[in-house]
Amino acid sequence: MKRKRQLLYLFILACLLAIATPAGAGLLAQEIDLNQMGEAYELNLDSQGMLWVSEAAGEIWRVDPTNEQYTIYPVGGGPSDARGDGAGHAWWVDFNTNRLGRLTLGVAQVDVDIWEIPEEPSELSGLYSTAIDSEGDIWFTDYYDPKLYELDPDQAQDNLCVYDLPDLGLGIYMAISGQNLWLGDTWNGRLLRLDTADDATHTFTWWQLPANSYPQGIAVDGAGQVWWADTTLGTVGRLVPGEPTYTAFDPPDIDPLNDQTPQMLALRGDQVWVSLQNTGGIGVLDPATASFQEPAVTSDDAPVTPTCSDLAATIHSTLDPTPIPVDASWINLSYATALEQDGWRIFSSPEGAVPWGIASASEMWMVDQGRQKLARLEFGGNLYLPVVVKP
């Protein structure tokens, strides 16, 4: 009798585990609607665990993963790459103008400050991406002009510095690692590294990638390896500074008529999560088991002396009353497993999806630009119930 009872409990445990981790069940997800009049690109996580979404409809969204609430800040214009500094502020640039904005989140009101970045009258205006270094300086790029900007909000004089990118490069996305800023130069097909230590002169170090490279979606892991999504070569790249080659991982194709196009990526442990376009899905790369190529890469240095000047905020306003958090209406669904091959797992998003920004927190998060959704992936984890086997 005792033996039969033990076998019964073990059978129940096996059934529970099978229910908790169904084979081939796909990727569990929750989704909420973003502004259907907007167009969301980036998704950034701050040091307090808040997610920031930029909406082209003139809104910035802050999502709190702990209580599943979000707050909408109507700032106008075309906000791009908004991110929190972990100290009660959020910064963004305006893709339609030459403006840098800051939200100061107070209890009674939210303050909005705008800096007008000087540009030549004949040039197109359009600031694009942001980064915040360990000193609290704000870095941002120009979509049309080969310049990188640094604003020190705590400095009274010479607080705006402008860096000319080597060989008329155009910077898209950035990543900060220690005192290094990494930037994808889409014009020259390069990775750029700038030392950010406060000094009169700085040095750009650049790595030349193969022809037609278009690096974006940059991230740096704990070992100092640089990862990026290459949207024209259709690969995920990994660079170890100092090596004569880099590693290129090519995601397998689901549809032979449409190559997978890595767009953005995020690191999670030993995995690389990638938003994929054309087929519209999420890719999870295990670099330890995936096939790769090792194209040659050359490197060189280019010293740069920034031009610095005084810049003060020219527009101040308040959001009054202060926006209040909204309870999110999450919809549960599953992204089907489309392919498991060669160190990759690829999940299909719903029809019409255009995955873009992706971020790693306690779960993975993704912005679906095509359907205007914010998706929370792997929510809840697996359910394991204790089973007590009595003698």
C-alpha cells in the first residue's frame, strides 16, 4: 500500500509539471494597447525598474512592471528614445525638431523643460537616440548630421558639448558601459567607442564592419563584449575589442522568400533576445550552441576635441494636474514556436506585428510597432506545486 501511494503522488507531480511546462507551447505573453494614433519604437528600462515608451503621437509612457500600471505624459512633438535617469527625471529627444526634453516627476505636478539645440538653419532637424552615463550626463545623436551631443544638466557653463563623428558618420543607437559610449555608425558601417571621462580631448575608436553593414540595437555584456543587430546583413554581431574578427550569428529563415531581419536586441543571462522583422517575431539566441561566421574587422583611432558652450532650457511648462497611473488591461496570449534550430528559438508574433524595441527586466518586454502593442513576455514563470509524499 505504501509503495502504491508513493507512485500515485509521483504520477500527480509528473502531471503538474507537464501542465506547467508544456512542450512546444510557445512563448507566453501579455499585451496592452498603446496609442493607436502613435508609432512606438524604443523601450528603455531605468535603474528603478520602470519601462519608458516613446510615442510619436506626442506621448511618453511609463510602465511599472510591479503593479502593472502605466502613466501617460503628453509632451507633444515627436518624442524619441525616452529614458529615466533613476533620479526622478525622464529625458527624451524630438525626432521632428532639434529639441531635448526633460520631465521632472513631482507629487503635485510634473515639470517639463526643453532645450533648443543649436543647428545650422539649412540643416534638417531630427534628434534620435539617448543615453545617460554614470555621471548623469545626457548623450544624444542627430539623425541627419554627423554629430554626437553631451549635456551636463548640473553644470552652469560649457554644459553642452558637440562631438564630430569620424568620416561624417551618422549615429543611431548607443550603449554606455563604464566610461565608454558605444555607437552604431550606419553611414560608414562601423562601431564607434568614445571614452566619456571628463577631459579636454577624447578619442573615437572605430571598428570597420563588412560592406553594407547597418549596426543598431547595441548592448554590452558583463564581459565587455559588444552585441548589435545588423538590419542589412541580417545578422546578430558580437565584438570582442582587440580581436581581428567578430562573430556573426545568422538567424534561420522561417519563410524562404523573406529573410529574418534583426532589429533590436537585449541581453538576458547567456541568451540574446532579438526582435525580428519581415516575418514578425521574437528570436532567442544561445551563442554557445549556434553556428556562426567570423568576418574580419579592422580598427583605428580618431581623436576628437568637443566644442562646448553654455545652453539653458528655453521652454518651461507643467503638466497640471499630474497624470495619474492607469490600470493596464492585459490580454493573455501565446506566441507560437515557429522554429527551433541551430541554437535559435523563434516565436511568431500575431499577424501584422512589427517588433521593434526590446528590453530585459524580470521578464522580457517588446514594443510591437505594427499593432501598437506593448508585450510582456514570459510573465509569471512556470508553476511548481509542492507535493508531499507521506510514508
